[in-house]
Amino acid sequence: MFLSDYIDHTIKKLKAHTANVLTLTNLSLGGFAILFAVKGQLHVSVLFIFLAALADRFDGTVARKMNIESDLGKQLDSMSDIISFGVAPALLLYQGLLHEFGAPGSFFTVFYIGCGAFRLARFNITESNGYFTGLPITAAGCLLTLSYLTIHYFPPYVFIFIIFTLSLLMVGSFRLKKI
């Protein structure tokens, strides 16, 4: 009887942390994206950001389906998102192009990260009621990452405009219906 109770308890614990494992996978992939960007392996960084988006897509879904949503999970998700969709894409674009602008390139890189952090903090303290307020950081991070893939096709100043626009969209007050 003792062994079956232990197994049941272990299974319950594993189930309770399934979504958090996916969230930590998102964070880890974002961390690898940052490390590869710092090493100048920017295309590998792109891959890790998109893999992080895939993990992020499923953590909330799993939590809702398994009825294991928690305040801890919500906070952990936001911390993971600032790494994977705030810092990683901003650093990718900085390493790929924005560093050439000097101080303005640095400013807009950090501005994007700050707007992403603000957006996530606001999300965590408000009721969503089926809507996002402002552009979700996951979408902004994926769009910024996609923009990196076009740096050979547009003038460099276009990317200052892109990162600035995405920053403002994240902190905007418009509402988007959750999909």
C-alpha cells in the first residue's frame, strides 16, 4: 500500500509541474538564444527564439487543460517571456545591426526590453477577460526576430523604426482578442 501511495503522490506532483516544465523550457531556449547571439551565431539564436515560442504556446494550454493554473506559473511564464521574447530578440537585432548605430542602437535595444517588461507586469496585475492589452511580448519578439531575417533587404534605419514601433505597441492601450 505504501508504494502505491508514493507513486500516486509522485504522479500528482509531476502533473502539477507539467506546465512549469514547459515554461522553463521556454526560458532555457531563450537563454540559449542569448548565448548564441553573444557568440555571433545569430541564425542559431533565431532558431532558439522560435523554439521558445513553440514551448510558450503550449505551457498555458497544458495548464488550462490539466486544470493546474497557478500564480507561480503565471509569474514564471512572464519571467521566461522577458528572456525569450524581450532580451533574446533585442540582443539578436542589436548584434546583427543596431550596434552600428552606437548609443541610439543601444537605447532602442534597452527601450524594447523595458517596454516588454512593463507589458508583462501590467498583464500580471490585470484581468484579461479574453483580451490582451497591447501587443503580447511573444508576438513582438517573434516579429522582431523575423525582421532580423530581412536585414539584407532594407536600409538599416528601418530596423530602428521596427524596434521602436514594436516597443510602443507592447505598451499600447488597445485590446486584442485572445486566440
